[in-house]
Amino acid sequence: MGSVAFTLEMGIVFGLLGLTILLFVTEVIRIDLAALSVLFLLGMVALVPGVAPIVEGEALFSGFASNAVIAIIAVMIIGKGLDRSGVMNRLADLILRFGGQTERRVMATTSGAVGIITSFMQNIGAAALFMPVINRIGAAARIPRSRLLMPMGFAAIVGGTLTLVASSPLILLNDLLPRDVEGFGLFDVTPIGLALLGTLILYFALFGRWVLPARDPQTEDPDESRVQTTSAWFRDVYGMDFGVREARLDEDSSLAGMRVGDFEAAFGVHVVGVTTGDETRIEPNRDVELERGAHLAILGPVTTIETTCDHTGTVLKDELDVFARALSARHGGIAEVIIPPGSDLIGQTVRDKGMRRSYGISVLRIQRGDDLIVDEVPDTPLKAGDTLVVHTPWENLQALEDDRDFVVVTSRYPRRKQEASKTHRPLAALGSLALGLGLVLFTDLPLALALLGGALGMIFTGVITMDEAYRGISWKTVFLLASLIPLGLAVENSGAGEWIATNGMQQLEGMPVWVLQVAVFLLTTFFTLVMSNVGATVLLVPLAVSFASVAQGMGIDADPRVFALIVAIAASNSFILPTHQVNALIMDPGGYRVADYLRAGAGVTLLFMVVSLLVINLLF
């Protein structure tokens, strides 16, 4: 087989590929902005003297009109409708009823349920939906949530291999195949996904006790009289001796006339209660003015509160009086909430949003990975995955459990007896889902158009409004995908894919086909760990197809269709680092470290590859 000559166009494409990987790994700019920038540079190649345009005209923006992008948008809308209808909550209630009390049974039930649910909605949405459920189950069964969250998160990732619409790589697959290669049906990959999900559950059932950490034991007791006090909770979890003290502003107090926000900024404490006239306010607005004779409930280090009162002429009481009931451990305290991907709060600050006014919570700390943000809390733009340490009445916290902008991870608080999970047109939601799937299964319509029918059903039947549908779409994912598809075309048009495949085949000449498959699988796994699975799929499917085509020319039985599927499946093999969105989401609530992912994820990564390749070769 002759070698392929290296051209200037190939060099430009390789340079853009390298830049894409560098920007994705370092995240010096947002990955969607990075993808748009690479798209712009790809178009600017036409201005380079002596270089023909690599992707011309309308093809440069073909990603925005691709079936894959429309299909992903439709799946997001359908997932939003299922969530809004209460169907997911009903399913969660069933799991709570039948999940059992033993760790293995609870883990298997929740992981299996999340995996199945993920086959029809985005894995990050399924994981966020089940986090509060995991907290309640763990508290009732007295199982550390660190023993449940990781299996659940991994199951959400694996569930993306159950159907062709369950994850972005598989949704992309048919669009990235050459026109002369047969596409895949909705359930063609289901046996692979079921085998992987079963293997994952079996792995944690057998080895979970050794590979999963046992941190953050759940100690919730249904008896409200045994709920920890605010100060004890804060001290036990964060190692800081915080407490709530009550004070009164006398005539000589220099705090009179000062606003709550200014007082907090000046002295490093938090006002969680204040009286104004005959009214008692819990979690008062930062703009509330402190009046002479007013009573304050101040949260902070006890020594700081005492020093503040001494310096300002404010009388510090020995115990809670006016606020004794409102701020008792039965009615309020410290809690943790997470900002999930897709939250409308991302990019906003605590001050801009007015957390107290909007949600009745005081944000005390922001935990971002290994960083603890304390002094800059009011003016720090929020990011997906941030853990907010808040002080709040429990009724406000319970309301946040129904707010899709938050994921409540604190289980140690007394909930009021709740009515049966509220539903909103559940039959219409299920009918819309059935419509979309029916069009996929029983008609020859394109996948995107069929799923769009299900999404429109959600809107026309009133399950969600058009505005809610817009909010349910991750536009970051849409722009990322649409911007990277032309880069995949550039790899093919420039001959770069054929060049890599040819040179790779020369290195692997004489090797059996399974060695080639393992090489493609490992390469995809590596790319998936250091960049988005969408980016890895778009970049590597054309390469894998070229790889297989060259192998066929050398007399090796390598099916391009199978090699493309290996890439799409391997793009979900992301367990040993917290780089996947789901892994990042569960990291702080589970108290996980990178070493925990390495220990638990190493076995899953190896089993994922072995089982995937075995089943793919048996089927195809």
C-alpha cells in the first residue's frame, strides 16, 4: 500500500486539532467559545495564499443544520417535559418503596433505575434528579452517600449507551458516517448498553466495599428532637466554631441606620434574623436598614460576634429569645445545595440574584472543587458544580428541592409531611414520549424529525411552555457540537484522516483486527478524558472509518461501521477522572477525591472496554 503525501492543508488541520485539544484541556476559555473560535479559524483558511478552502461555503455552518443538533435539542425538550410532568418523581417514589435497606440492594436498584432513565434523557439531568433521592435513601438506610453516589453517577454515564438517543456521541453517530455506510437503528446498541449496565452493577456489588470510600455517613433521624443544632452541624462538617447569637440595638449602638449588607461586609458575620417594628424577618434582604431597638440574630464565629457587639455598643444576649423558635434546629440551619449544569444561575452572582429575597437563603460559603470561597461570596459568578453552604429555614430548603436551578444535597433536616408528588399532565408527557419513539420505530422519518414530533407534543399538550423548552436546552452543548462538526469534515476533506490511518496501519501491519479495535477504543477513551465526549466523537469517527477502510485495503476484515460504533461507545468510557459532567456533579456531595475515581474507575474502565468489544463483535 502506497503512502499518502503530507500536504499543507493537512498541517493546518492538525494545527487546528491540536489547538482544539489544548483549549479543551486547559479551559483557558469556555469550551463552546473555543469551538466557535476554531470554526472561525477554519473559515479563515480561505484567506491563506496558496491554500484551497478546506471546508467551503455552506458546509462551514452545516453543523447548525445537522440532524444531530436537532435531535439533541429534541431529546433535551423531551427530558424537560418528563421532569416537569412529575413522571420522574413518581418513578423515584417507587424506588424508595422497593429499593430495600441493604447497601447492595439499594445500590443495584438506584443504579439500574438511573441507567434505564438515562436511555431517554440526558445523563446529567438523570443524575441531578436522583441526587436528592439518593440522600433520602441513604439517610433512611444509614448508608454513606459516598457509597451510593458514584455507582449512581457511573450508571448514568453507562445508560447513555442503551439507545441511539441516550447520549450525544450516539446521536451524532449516523450523521458522521459516510453516505455509503449503513446507519444504526434506535435500539441496535441496546444489547451493548444492557451488558455494560449489568457489568457495572455486578462490579460494585462484588467490589464496592473495597473500591468505594465510606465518608459522610448519613445520620438523619426522623425524630425532630434529635436534629443537630446549627452550631454543632457547622462545627462537625466544616471544623469552624460558628454559632447564632441574638443581640439588641440600644440607643448607643453605632449599627443603627446601617444596612444589613454593609454590616455583614464590615464585620464578617451574617444577619439571619432582624426585627423591624412589629415584624420579624428571617434571612432579611441586604438592603434592610437596622433600627434602634431592633433585635438581630447574628451567625458567625462566636468570638467575632462578641467582639463586634463590644465595638458597636450592641447588647449581646445570653441566649436566643425573640428568635428562639424561628431559628431552632427544628426550623432552620445550615444546608448544602449545588448549582447543576443548565441552571439559570450560572454566571450570576449571589448579590445580583438577591438570594435572600428570591429564595430565602443566606450564602455563607462557596465550595468550588478544592477551593473554598469565603470573602468574595457576594460577587463571585456562580459555576456549574459549585456547592453553596447556606443558612435557611427548612421550609425554604424544601421549596428548593423542586427548583431545577438547585440540587439540594443536605438530608439532615426535618421535612414536613409531603403530599403525594405533584404531577402536571403525566399522561400527556408519556403520550408525547410514545409519539416520538413511535415515529422513530415505525416510520422512515429521520431521527431528528421523529424526536422533534415528541418534543412538539410536550409543548402542544401543555406539559411545558415554549419558554420552558428553551430553558431546558443546553445551548452550550448545541454550539459546541455545531461548531465541531465542520472540523470533522476538514479532517476528511484534507486527507488528514487517511494520512493518520495509513501511517497507523503501517505501524500495526500484520496485527489482528481486535488489536486495531483496542487501539481505536483506547485512543477514544484518552480523548474523552481530556476533552468533551462530543468533541472526541466528532474528531475520531472520521478517523476510525478511514482506519477501517485502509485496513480493508490490506486484506483485514475491518468493518468501517463497527469501528465508528466503537468510537461512539468508547466516548462514554469516562470514569477514572472527574472530567465528565456527571462525575464533576457528584464529586463534592460524595466527598470524593481524584484518587477515589482512579481506584473505583480503573476497574470499570477496563471492564467497559472488554465487554463493549465482545458484545460489538458478537452483534456486528
